[in-house]
Amino acid sequence: MVKKARAVPLRILVLEALLRRLPIDHPGRGTIEADLIRRKAGFKGEQSLDYFMRHLPFNGHYIFQDLRLPLSDNIFFQIDSLLLSNRYFIRKFTRSFSQSYSTS
């Protein structure tokens, strides 16, 4: 059961909005487009893993996606996906490299 679902990252939404407003011939447009492509690839990789995790036959398990937890004052850490049960937990970190996905 998914307890916290993943949302489109704010950074992707901001970059898309920026590109809609930026002139085609702007000197920084290529850099912004490259950043957006890279971030979208990472988000797609996370969504790919989410798809498979949703279809696992879990009873009494919880899935938390895209967690940002405090470690101390002004220091946070991120967990892409966390599978939690009363016996164990599995943390998944996803990276996407040109249509191939790597998890750890």
C-alpha cells in the first residue's frame, strides 16, 4: 500500500515554466533544457520503479516515495522509495542512465 505517493518535483515544474517564458534565442536556454532533460530522466526512472513496487503482493507493507527527512538543524536526507514492514525495511535509490535504470 502506497502511503506517500511521489509527485512531480518542483524543480521540473519550475524549469518547464521558465522554458515557456524564455525566448528561443536566449543564450542560457540550452543549459536549462539539458538540466530539464536530465531531471525528467531521473523522475522517469523513479516512476518505473514505483510501477513495479505497486504490483508486488504485499500484505502489511507500506511504500513511501520521495521522502525528505531531517537529520539535524538544516540538514536533510532523501529516500527515493522506502518499503516498510514490521520485520524489515528496504530503501531504494534510483538512477537513470539513457534508458537503463540502476537501483541500490
